[in-house]
Amino acid sequence: MVSIRMNFKRSTTSIAIMLMALSLVSMASIQQDAFAQSQGMSITATADKGSDTVTVTGMTSSGYTDVTFRVTSPSGNNVVAIDQVTPDENGNFDAKFKVGLWKEDGYYTIQAKQGQGIFTLTVDVQVNNGMTEKTSDTESTLDTGIFVPNVVTRDAGLELDAASFVNGDDRFTVTGITDRFSQAVVIQIFAPNGNLVTTAQESASLDGVFTAEIIVGGPLWKQNGDYSVTAYQNDNPNYSDSIVVDILDGKVIPEFGTIAAMILAVSIISIIAISAKSRLSIMPRY
């Protein structure tokens, strides 16, 4: 009987380890799928000879942020045009630039940028006497010749991501994105009882990304529980979003992810079922 119990204990321990390993592999696979969606961006500048307009068309596999343009003169000393466009649901976008007031002769550089370090591409167009030379310039980082649009698209408005921090730290960082980079973002923290704890104001970058570091501590942070973090720009509900941060004894406590919790629950149920079945199989028969 002792040998049977020892073997059973080793068996359930091995099964638990295998299930936990499977959980980690599943979570890693989910993360890899999220990153696999980004395949690149492509832009093309076209113009007819003697035209006063250059057209830039493109496509991107990331529909999460707008595409910003900056046009610099041949000398590199002047920015002659800027623009910002939103890709459609298939990742396509375009922009037009009038060259009549571009005084320098030579090659103007058109830079298209999406997000902080996501994609940055440049194309050139030759302008002489305020008119374009015939142009067809393309740059692409698409991984494949077949474009597959990102399945995740972003509506106009403000979005707040989950807070990042070290477990037990006295601060956390909030990151978000908005399509109104010219308007300040107000961030407010509310205690579990609804009292306002602190307020911050941040400016979004040209690609709409904003961050704020929140320091935890002091008499207003004495309550334990979920603190609500709200970011907004105006009264429009599309420009307001909230997340929750758990605070215990003035320290930040991580939330247990939904996916990880589901996998752990399945693991526990499986162990219980196997344990019950094993006990039945080794019960002495009379």
C-alpha cells in the first residue's frame, strides 16, 4: 500500500508539472500570434512631369495608429509639409502634397512613420521650379508579396493600456494612445472608496502615444484594493478610458491574467479528476 501511494503521488506531481508547462507554452503561443500580425508597411510616391502635386499611397499591416508624414527640403534644413492620415480597415492610406511653394530645386524626402518605432519609410520626389519631375518611388518592409491586413483595427478615440510595474513597487507606468495628439491627456486616479487621489496631465507625441508614471504612497493611498485609473481628453466617451490597479499596503500588486487563470483552473480540475480516479482504482476490493 505504501508503494502504491508513493507512485500515485509521483504521478500526480508529474501531471501537475506537465500541465503547468503546457500553460506556459499556450501563453507564449498567444503572445507570438499577437506579434505575428505585424508584417510591415509599404509606400509609393507618384507624380507626373510638370505637375504641382505628388501623391503618396501605401498600405500597412498595423491599423492601430495613424500614419504621419514629414517632407524635408533637399538641403535638409526646412520641413515644407506635414500630414497625418488614418489607414482604412484594409490598411490602405494616401496623402497628397502641393509642391508649388517648395522653393528649392532637387530631391525632397517624404518620410512616413507609424507608431514609436513600428514602421518608418522614406521616398524621394524631384522638384524643379515648383513642378515635379516624373516620379515613381517605392519603399516597403512587407514580409510577403501578399498583403494581409491586420485583424485588429482601431476606431477614433483614446485607449488606455494596462499599467506596467514591478511586483511590490511603489510606482507604475500607464501608457495609452489617442488620435488627437494636439490635445492634453488628463489622468486621474480614484481610490476604492471613490475619492480622487491624484491628477496628472500629459502630452501625446506626434504618433498619439502618451505615458505617465504614477508614484504610490502617502495618506491618500492607504486603502487596499482596486484603484481606478482614468484618462480622458474631452467629454466625448470615445476619448475616455479606464483601467484598474490593485494596491496593497502602498505597493502595486499584479492582477492574475484571465487566460492564465483559465489555464490554471483547467489544470486544477484535471488534477482533481485524475486524483479521484486514481483513488478509486487503488481502493481494495472486498
